[in-house]
Amino acid sequence: MSSQDSNKALVVITTVAVEADAVSLAKSVLEAGLAACVQVIPAIRSLYVWKGEIADDRESLLLIKTTKGLYNELESFILARHQYETPEILAIPVESVFSGYLEWLLSNVKQT
């Protein structure tokens, strides 16, 4: 991956069962330099199919602002700390980003 590709902005989404776990994970991700910002949305309702049944749970949503170059390390980091058997970890490429925000993001994450 070229350095230009690795510096592309990425939003990674994951959910956890308890808000306190969301805040703890967010702080750990930031301390590790794997994101510049993590937004925690404390109360969402998730309906999904799990083991052939429809589940209906309250969760907290994390929106993690990072770079494409840090995705693999971030995924491993989340998996090592996540309580779910199969956590949601979705990476959404950012098509366009304000240049000032991208500069801020890049200056606040580990360099790849």
C-alpha cells in the first residue's frame, strides 16, 4: 500500500454492550495512537440475526476516525479487547474530507 493510500481517512464502526466498555475501548484506541477521535453514541438499539434467532439488544456505538494504513492493527486491537464472540467491525472509506481535518487526523495517529 502506498503512503498516500495508507493516509486515507477511514471510519471504523463497532458496537459494545455497555457504555462504560465503549468509553474504555475508545480511550485505549486513542492512547495506542490508532485513532484521532472516537465518538461514543451511548444508546442504540440493535436488531440482528444471531444463531438463527432475531436478537434485540441495547448497545453503544463507536465511530472511530483513523487511517487506512492503521486498519489491520486497529482490527486486531479491537478483537483482543472485545467481549463479543463475533464483533461488528466495519471500515468505511471516506470519499471526501476537509483538508484541515485530514491534516489534524494524520497528526494525531501513529505513522504507518
